[in-house]
Amino acid sequence: MINVVHLQTHLPSSGNAAYRLHRALNQHGVQSTMLTLSSEVSWDKNVETLGLKNEIIATINSKFHSAQSKKTVPEYGLFSYPIIGNNISQHNLIQDADVIYFHWTLAGFLSIKNMRQLAKLGKPIIVFMHDVWYITGGCHYNFTCNNYQIDCSNCQVFTEKNKNSLSKKGFQKKKDFYSNFNNLSFAAPSSWLTNMAKESALTKNKPVYHIPNIIDHKVFKPINKLQAREILNLNTEETIISFGAASPNSPYKGWNYLKDALNILASKVDSKKVSVLLFGSDYDQRVVDAVPFKVNFLGYMKDDRATSLVYNAADVFVAPSMADNLPTTVMESLCCGTPVAGFNIGGIPDMIHHKKNGYLAEYKNSTDLAEGILYCLQNNIQGYAPPLFDTLPIINSHKELHKELLSTNSLT
């Protein structure tokens, strides 16, 4: 049996993609473990954390990160240049593993130096990308910037006087790392990020694979809509539009475009018969005041089953993302039978088949987004997950990749 270890800064992470893959591999004949900096998944004996000392190191790293952030432009989102991390190369889970997965390993978990220490072990490493950080100088989403294809100089994330302060340096550190090791392969869950990795100056000469994220179809599935609403104490007679984001004000999530779309929609429907259901964030009075419909805040969902209820309760889910890889919320909603209206950006077109299981609106076009919401409602569009996201083919892709990499590794 092949042993794999997944490296992820925290569990549960946003979207839980790494953890879902770990669980599915264990269920399909692969010995999978996870090593994290911190975890709230106490029930899984195959998950280990590094402990308090290492969390203190992460706290120190966060202070450096805060200093870096003062030089960045907020609307371009997060930029990460890891300063310090943890040498985990001698950890028992690493030593026992045949294959190592890098997932989201920042925020004081691993630095580039620590990644090199792991690569020196000679084991196959799969860099599973959940955003663009591994193929850029440090931004997590590039928006419309293509400098990652050259050297990430003149970075848009930084203020004018700091244009080349860290982006080009971060790019060069990754270039030196990647070019010195032949045991690195890269995987992405969306066609969009896969193609970007093949175009990046950092990874265009590296093996790049497209393998979608795992979704738990046993949890995220259609149930009776009225029952879901009754459980959540929602009006069974209203048309419900839902939106979910850990932070509605994130530069990635497109709240302002959704707000404008809802105001456009209000002129076309009976606003007394429509409500907006928000989850994944704290109550925000500014959001309530900006929406022309009744607003229900459900806050943070405690588990996947509660989240599934929310999707099932809605008539349409909206994903106005400005930048996103393969947003879990879109796939979860579709699996629950609820259509999704979202912008034609990133990995969203992998999931939404236009006017079949949802609506792909023109990027940054609130009017078209409003039309998409209305189209889903008026045409009784039903959500469904494309076959690309069936569990068994995804697991088989990972298994085949393991065998390929281990076979190649044994010949070198």
C-alpha cells in the first residue's frame, strides 16, 4: 500500500479540499496522513499537528507578514513571502511517506527553505495548488496580471515605491528551488490554473496535472427544499437567493457586484417575496442596509451537513468571484441541486454549464449577473455536478500519478 502525507497549515481549511482528498484516499486503498501546524480535527487519528512551539514560530512569521502587508494594495488581496517556518524533514510521517503533497503551507508552517529540505529527501512531491501562489512571486491571485509568465517584476500588489521589493525576489527563490529538483510535480483542480501553471516561467518545464477537487456526494446531495427551510427556520413561501463567503468584503469575492446585481434585480421582481440568505461570516449591518431584500444571516456553518441544508434551502446560489480557482461553494451548491449564477472567471466554467445547471455572467457585469439570477429562477434551472467531479475517477487519477512518480523516481 502506498503511503502519502498531506501538508496543510490548518484544518479545517477554507474549503477543506486537502482534508477531503485525504479522507477519500484512505477510503480507496491508499494510506493517507496529514501533518498540520494546527488542527481542529481531533477525531481523525491520521492527522497530526506540530505543537505549541511551532505555533509560536508561526506567530513570529505573522508579524513579518503584517509588516509586508503595509506595502501592498488591498484590492489585489493577499501576498505571502514566508520568512521562517519549520524543518519537518525528519518527522515520522514524512519519513514513512512514499509521496508528499504540498497544499496550502504558508502562514508560518513552511518556508521555501523548509520545502527544499523536504525535496532533498528525494521522495516524489506533488505540489497541489489551491491558488496561484506556487507559480507567482507571492500573490495568491493575479487577477489580470501576466507577469508570472516572465519574472513577476513591477508587481501590481505593491504600492508604487515598493514595486520590486519582494515579488521578484520571491519569484527568483522559487525558480532556484524548482530548477534544482526533478522530484517536483504540480497539480491543479481547475483547467484555468492548470493552463496558468503551463504558462508560468516557474513551472512551464515541470510536469503539470489537472485533477479536480473531491466533493462528498453523500453529504452534498439534494433533499426536500421545504424540509431544509423548516429546519433552518426560513420562510417556505419566499424565493431565496444565497451567497456564502468567509468575508463578504474580501477583494476576491465580489460583494459590490452582487450588491449592484441585487438592486437591479429588485426592479424586476416583487421584493416582498424574495429574501437573501448569507452564511460563512458574522452579521454585518452594512450588508443588511445595502440589500433591497430581507436578509437572513446564518453565520458560520458548524459542519458540512449544516452547509448542505443551506444550499438545499436556496433557489439559487450566487458566486460573484473576482478571482477564484475552483470555489468549493459552487460545487457544493450544484451537488445539492441548486443552480449557481457566477462570473465567467477562473475555474468556475469547469463547474457551471451555461444555462444548463446555472448561468455564467460576463466578468464584472452586474447587469448580466442579475440576468443570470433571474434566468435560473424563471426557468427552474436545476443544479448538478458535471461527471468530471465524480469521486472514483479523481481518486484513480491520484493513484495513477502516485505509481507514475514512484516508478520514475526509482529509475533516477
